[in-house]
Amino acid sequence: MWISILPCDEDNYIGDEYFTHHYLGNFADWNSASQGSFKVGDVYYKTLDEALNNAVAGQSIEMLDNPSSAVSGVLKDGVTLVNTDGSKYTANGGDAQIKVNEKGEITIINTGNGQVHCSSGASCTVDTGSGSSKTVSSNSPGGYDVVVPSSGSPYITGINGGNTLSMDNANYVAPGDSDDTSGKLYLPDPLAADTGCTEAVIDAYKAANIQVPGGVAIFDGRDK
């Protein structure tokens, strides 16, 4: 976008040669910056709070930038939050309490009777209670679902069987075959739960327990 400036003389036109031209930058950048960093449909909002409050089911909140300070709010049922890196988080089956920090990192605090669907490759932090949390991600083709109920242990589900949930330098393999997405990986420790993962793929030489029918075996990446 350019602006042309001509010295003011009310009585006389002093000629085109006196025009000066100044480049102000890309118009789209100016337009988006002037309207806000959080977009819902064709509407821009200055703060993420405003976008969360105004978005309705079926709409997406596009984060064009990270918030200037941490924001805690409600991701309404049916609303999708799109992070600056393209990761998507959708509340399904009920409203979800979330927090977004200055780095754009998403924490899922509570999903009530619903869940938050995270796109494949998306990372999020899950509140596991008592001031603790776990950061997880999965490259499962269909993404994965985070459930943080009002009572009971949080868990991850919706991962295609045989695909992994990454957490704490280990990959936890979802049970079932590739068409099965019903397996539940309980947090904070999928391997300590009575139900959960059936196998663990170990990264970075980290040993882990493997939940197996009738007992627990130890797998160190070589023998089991």
C-alpha cells in the first residue's frame, strides 16, 4: 500500500513533481493488524476472549497471532480453535474449559460430558489434577480425542489401533486394529491403569511396564 503526499496550497496547484510517495506495507497485513488477531468468519477480534465468547457451533476461531497474555476460557460445543501452526481443536458433545498461553500452547482443563478432538500432529497439555499435567500428541491419521471428565481420570481415545500417543519420551500404542478407535489411554500413566494400552513402544532407552492380560510384563526394547 502506497500513500502520496502533496504540500498543501489552497489557492494554487503546484504540480505533480512535488508529490512524494511512501510505501506503507502490504494492505492485507495492515487490515488484519488494525482489526485484530483472532478471526471468526469475516469478523476480527482484538482478543481471544472476545473470539471465544462470540463464536458459535460450526464456526472456527483462527489465531493469526498468539495472545499477549495467557487466556482461560470456554471452547463452546461445536467450535474449532485453529492455532497459528494450523493445529485444530474442536469441542464435541459439550463445552470445554481451555487455556492458551503466550506461546499459543493449548491446555485442556475440563471437557465435562464431552471431549476435545485434536487434529493429527497437534500437541496439547492435559490437566491431570492436583496441579499436574501431561503434554501429548499423536500422528494418528484421524487425530485423537481428549476427555477430561468432571470426575474420574482423564484419558485419550479416538486413536487408530497400532498408532501411538507420544508422552514423556515414550510412545504408547493404542489397542485394537487400524480400524478401531475405541481404545482408551488413561493419564497420567497409561501403563498403571487397570485398562488402557496393551503395548508400549519405548523411545530414548526408557523402560516401561506393558499392560497384558493376567499380569504385567517389562519391555526394555529388546526382550519381553
